[in-house]
Amino acid sequence: LSGSQTLTGAKTLAQTIQTVTSYSPSASGTATLNLSLGNVHLINMPAGNITIAVSGGSTGQCFIVEILQDGTGSRVVTWFSTIKFPGGVTPTLTTTGSKKDTFGFRITGSNTYDAYVLAQNL
């Protein structure tokens, strides 16, 4: 490089705080996560197992799903279809009462998702 170069103008990064959309489905019910509302979704497990569905997402969108066991625990979920989990194996949820697992997803196409285990037993 020859000479000097000067950077002009301040550059800032916009900070976006993601709000958490909470769901409290009934036992044996379905929690339909509305991805158009945001990218962080917390499911408060009821006194029973549930099914998770998604709506309103778009290809390339990334979102987080947190699953919080009720005080009793031992609840399980049936995930929405066409998810690619690491190693092709759906992870086992932490079943301890009041513990949370966190998963990340990226929409890769029409109703297809890559999944990531972010944290378990929090």
C-alpha cells in the first residue's frame, strides 16, 4: 500500500433484542411455533407430552426452541417433521423437573430443517 488511507464516517452495528415467544400447550396438545413472531420460542411443558409444529418461517431463517420441563418432569415431545439432527439421531430431552433444553434450527427449504443441540439440562 502506498500513502495513507482515512476511514470516514462512524460505523455502528444495530443491536436487536429478540423477544421470547412463550407457549403453554395443554397435555397431549400441539405447540405451533409462529416463526413470524420472532426467533426465540419457549415451550413450558404441561403435565403430559406434546407435539411441536411450526408455521410462518422462511428459508434461511434461524430460530431457537427452549423446552422447559414442568416441576414433575419426564415429559417428551414429538418434533415437526423433516428435521436433520446431528448424526441422524433425535436427541433425548432432559426429563428432570424444572430443567430446560435448548435447540437451534435453520430452515433449509420448504419444510426442511437443520437442527443443533445448543444446551441440555440447564
